[in-house]
Amino acid sequence: PLPLIIDCDPGIDDAVMLMMALGSPRFDVRAITTVAGNVPLRLTSRNARMMGELMGRPDIPVFAGCPRPMLRPPVTAEDFHGESGIYGIDVFEPKAPLQPSHAVDALIRLLKAAPHKGMTLVVTGPMTNLACALVMAPEIAAHIREIVIMGGADTEGGNITPFAEFNIFADPHAAAIVLETGLPATILSLDATHQVRATQARIDRLAQIPGPRAAMMASLLTAANNLETRARPGTKVPMHDPSTIAWLLAPEMFETVNARVTVTTRPGKEFGRTKVRPMKTGPHRWVTKANADAFFARIEDILRIAP
Ligand code: BDR
Ligand code: CA
């Protein structure tokens, strides 16, 4: 199995992503780190532990990270995730406590202990934790195999401003630090995730799979759709964060271009915008196409393995 650290801000789609990562035998999730994003840090940290417990993996350590972005004022997204962050399931206080150390310290320690290019990072929230870790201990870069990021938008335009996607907008300075390292990163932006939507037919198929986890995923996606429809009538919710795990499971479901991606940190209407410059030797892989049916077939596979 692929050793993985997941940095997230659950979030309904982060929760679906965690269900995929923890439910698949293909991953060895070493730690979950949390950040303020969709909801404040206290809630993203509780939600991550809750998902560990619901997936039968309370043993995976959860480390709370940065309670706010680097420079800009905090922004949250309760409209799309509910006040609890995971509208669609009944929240509870998980048994496993948070780890005592800070997520940034944990990232540094775990990466230093990993072999050269030995650790994959999945980042599905604002990139504050990873940026801090790279500033504090740049030598950790050598231990990273790939960073798989959900964030950004190019041809699709933004989802929080006309240009910016939420995760990048919520901490553009952190995103700029991470991308400027030139570390190999695969970026699943709105250009890709808007191609994979939880239609009713797809949710119904998942709901037919026996077991509590399929029911839970169907409930999460239904809740996400209800919130999505309120904000954008007629649209079905895109599979943002789950696309990171889908990429690691089956990259052949996607098409990519090599690029160098930069972030606009200058205040103004393009604040938080990602700019994609395609280039043969660019450090970033920008995902341009996704096969939605194949994507959902993978989710079904996982739910059948771990009902
Ligand atoms: C991203 O923003 C968050 O609201 C979601 O969890 C996802 O990570 C999509 O723009
Ligand atoms: Ca997220």
C-alpha cells in the first residue's frame, strides 16, 4: 500500500475523500492533519476523528494544525457544508483524542522519517499547514513523492469569486509557497472536478450497495446536493476532494498537461486565482479531463470491499 498523509478541512467532500482513502486497501494512511477551512479548526479536527472512527480506523492519528490562514482574514464555507462541516451525518464526539502535537510538527517529523521521495501528500483544504512545514523545514521536500492537491481553477472560473476556487482563495499565500517549491504536484482543480458530479442516478447506485458505509456516502452526497441546489439551482455537487484519491487509485481515468501553476496574491479581483502555464518540463500536472463513470465505479468498488 501507498504511504499517505492526508491534510484536510472536513467538509462533506473531504469526508467522502476520507471514506475512500480509509476504505481502500491500496493506501497506508499514516496521519490525518487538519486545518481551518470549510469550518473552524476545532470542527475540522473533530470531523476528521469522527470519520476515522466511522471507518473503523480510530488508530490513525489526527493532528490539528493552523487555526487561520497566513495573511488574509479567515473565510469559511458553512453554506456548502453545514454548520457542523459534515451536514448529512449525525455528529458525535469521537473516542480517540487529538494528538498532542501540532500538525506542522507532525508533518515535519513524519516526512523526515520517510525514505527519499517516500511519502505522498493529499491536500484537500487551504495549504497553510504544508506551507508552514516547508518554511520551517525545507529539507522535508526531499522526502515527498508527490503532492496531490484539490484546488484552483482555470477554464472553469472560480467557485468563491469569478476567478478563485475556495481552497486557494482561503490561503493564497500558502498555496503560492507550496507551488513555488517546484515540488511535483498533481492538481485537481474545478476544471477537472466539475466533470464529475453526484447525479441522482449515481447516488442511487451507491445506495443499493449493502452496508452502513454505502448508506453513509449516499447520505453525504444527498446532503451536499441539497446545499448545492440551494446556492446554484439545477446543479449537482462536484466530487472535489474525492478526486485526489481517485487520481491515486486510477490515474488512467484522467488527462493532464504538464505546467507551472502560480497563484495571484496581489489584492484585487483576481486574488486567489491560479494561472496555468503549460510547459513540457513544468513541475505540476494540471488535470484537464476526468471520466465520471469510471470514477464512480471506483467508489462502488471501495464500498463493496469495506461495507
Ligand atoms: C473545495 O472547497 C471546499 O469547500 C471543498 O471541501 C473542497 O476542498 C472545493 O472548492
Ligand atoms: Ca476540502
